[in-house]
Amino acid sequence: MFLTLPPATAIAQTVPTLDQIQRNFAREWLTSAIVIAIALIVWRLLEAAIERSFARRFVSRFIPRLATFKSLSKSLSSAVVFYLLAVELLHVWSVNVSPALWSATIVTAGIAFGAQAVVRDVLTGVFFLFEDTYDVGDGVELMTSNGVVSGIVDSVGLRLTRIIDERGRATSIPNGSIVFITNTTRMPTRISMEVVVPLSDDVSRLRRRIAEIAGAAALQSDIAPDGVAVRVEQVTVDNATFRIEFQASRAAALFAEAAVRERVVAGLQEDGLLPGIKSANPSAAPS
């Protein structure tokens, strides 16, 4: 039995010449440069689009979740662009990516099995990304597996949430360990304070005057005066106790309460209803 060898011309056709190798090499480098340039242009356009979108006031006001995850959006867009760039470059240089993809899948499965806590944190962070639970700057109380952490949200990531407490300490909490969330910023809180004045006039007139003073004080503190309510809490032989109630955001509740209380007391002193500055109108002075 004899072996049949291919003709010499066929062997010559299957072996590329040096000129063909050089042309193929130059074509692959040129194609790679074009692909890289296109990827960089697309990346810069995406970066500019994200910056412009988050710079718009209506986006920051009506879609706060997007504003909260500005850096995350830029990171995800960059990762997608560079992943597609790597795959396209491998295709240009005729590299078979199937074994690499299978190997990456096996390695990823092994890492996921060995790092279940990290996977749980990331999955929880993804849900936080799409759910309107809390944003950067919100006051929260987080019940974790190790206790309760309260403070202001400094940053929200896929794996960690960073909280700044009232003492200025930064605490990073894995998202997977958060059990319950209490947002203390979203809804306004109702502030209540009591004012005791001498019973020097009719209770109804005193209540109306205190309501006027409290409304003006609330307006000066950037609080809607229509939401201020004044009612008689207790009346004795010499004094009358009035309760002033109004709503303010939880973030500014302490400041609003102190400012309104100070202005109410100052107004009552000006009217002569509390000891202090004498009233300019003698008829308004207590008898």
C-alpha cells in the first residue's frame, strides 16, 4: 500500500508566504486600532450622557435612585464597553474564546459556592438599586444581624452601605446582613411643644394670638404656617397651657423645633404675655 502525497502546488498554496503574513498582521493591527478607537468613543459618549443626565435638576429631584447610583451606572457602562472590546479583539486575532468562557464559568461557579456571603450581599445590593428604600443623605435605622445602626447614608454600593452616625463615625454594613430598614427622612415628623402663659385674658383670644405668633415663627423657619395647630391643653387659676403642633422634615426636626420655640417665646415676650420685654401697648400688658 502506497501513500499518496499531495502535489507540490497544493502544499505551496496552503503555506502562507511572508508577504501574506505581513499583510494579515497589518490588517489585524489596523482592525484592532479601529475597534479600540470606536470603544473609547462609545465609552466617552456614555460617560458624558450619564454626567449630563445626572446634572439635570428634574432627574435629581424626581428620580433620586438614579442620582444615588451615578458612580455605579458609570462603572457598569465602563465594564460592559470594555468586556465587548476584549471579546471583539479576541475575535479579530482569531482567538477561540469558547474554552476561556467555559473555564470562566467553572471558576465563577466555584467562587460563588465558596463566597456565598459576597453573592448574597451583591444580590441584595441589586434589589436596593431598583427599590426605593433609601438614598444617599437619608436618615436610617438599620437592623442588622449584629445589632442596630442608625445615622445618615453616606454611600450605597452593590455590596456595602456606609452609614455616618451622629458622632461622625463611618460604618460599612454588608447589604446581605441588613434585616430591617427604617427610613427616618422620607415622611415628615409631627413636632409638639407646650407653652404656659399667665391667664391674663380670655382663653380664646390668647389661643388666637399664640396661633398668629406660631404661624409667623413657622414661616420664618421655612415651615408651612397652615400646618400649625394650637389648642388649649390645660387651664388653672393663674396659667393656661397651650400645645403647638406642626410638621417638619425629620432631618431638620430638631432645628425647626428650637427655632419655632425661640421665636414663639420672643413674640409672647413682646406682647407682654411672658416675663421679659415689656409690651409697647399697655392694654396688652397682663393685669
